[in-house]
Amino acid sequence: MDMSFLPRRCCESGYVHRYPYQFTIRARVTSGAETELSKIVNGKGDWMFYGHSNERQDGFALWWLIDLNAFRAALIRQTANGYSISCGDMANSDGTCFKWFDIRSFPTYPPLVVACSYDYSMDSGNPPKQKQNIISTTLKCTP
């Protein structure tokens, strides 16, 4: 496994309650450099870590470890299998563009989420709350 490319994203505090099921991947930058989405679609990376920062900005309120092979497979198969992945585009004021994806819209097999800080099987439709997990308290956000 080549660990030279391990996508990781950390959202600022406050987004976890507005977008509890979404993860974003940088899709365009003003410099024209290759983006995370381009690298992932072209086969780079096995997993992506995605986390929502907690209010103190010293850990995560919610995080996922995403299987990028499952992500790529879902993108390839979505129209052939008759389901649609919920996704969209968003732009920041600096010209950076992201693609957002809703984890609930991905097929159950192969599983998209390998590990997370929340038990989605117990979901009642309310925003996720942090599950007590030793990993979520030891991982830190760094700028």
C-alpha cells in the first residue's frame, strides 16, 4: 500500500450539525493544480479520513474513515445499478470548489465507511452525537 497519498479533511466546528452526513472533496483550485477528487478518481489512495472539528478545535466531534475503492466503485456503478448518489457542488469565496457527498446515499456493499465515531445503525434521523471511542479522543486537528 502506498501511504504517500492519504486524503484527509477536517471541517471547522459548527458544520457537524448542519451537514452531519456529508463529506467534501476539493474538486477545483484557482491555480489549476490537481485536486483531491482528481487524484482519488484516478486511483490514488485507499482510504480517506474525514472529520468535523469539536468546538474547542482540539479533537473531533465526528469522523469517518472512508474506503476509497468503495467510493470509486459506487461512482462507476451508480447509473448502471439504477441508484443515485446524493452529491453537489459548492464554492468558497477564494475560488476553491468542492464536491459534497451524502454517505447515506451510497450502496451498502461494498461499505463506504470503514470506521467512524458514530453508530449510524442506531440513527433516528437526528444529527449524530459522538460515540465514546478511544480513537476520537486521541486524534487531533492540526491546521
